[in-house]
Amino acid sequence: MIVLVHLGFIMFFALGGFLVIKWHNIAFLHIPCALWGVLIAFGGWICPLTPLEMHFRQLAGQTGYDGGFIGHYVMQIAFGIILLSVNLCA
């Protein structure tokens, strides 16, 4: 569940500006999310959801991962898409 919240936040941070164009009322949510995302990205901070996710992973008997959510999941998905695309084009 935490992973889905994490991913949802990142998607809203990255693409929420497009939603604001259509629905102006969303700006009051998107602007704080965008500021928080920028502070985490450029400030070298760790999102509070990352330690929470690690805690629940350890309670479930799983191992955590090094770094943050973006470095682990988003880059993993990006590499998977790149590999799939290269293989489909070959």
C-alpha cells in the first residue's frame, strides 16, 4: 500500500500540472506536492514514506533496498521499459 501511495505521489508531482490546466481547483494540492518533491529531489532529503515502507517490509520478513523509492522502483521500471523497447525494435 505504501508503494502505491509513493508512486501516486510521484505521478501527481510529475504530471499534476497537466491536471491543473483542466481542473484549476487541483492547484492547491499540486503546488505543495510539487514543492515537497523538489525539496526532496534537490535537497537530498528522504521522503518520510521510504523509512515507513522499509519498516513494513522488515516486519513482513523482506529485505529493504538501498537509497530511496525513486532510485529503486522508478529507475527499475525505466530500465525495464528501455530493455523491452530495445528488444521489440530488434
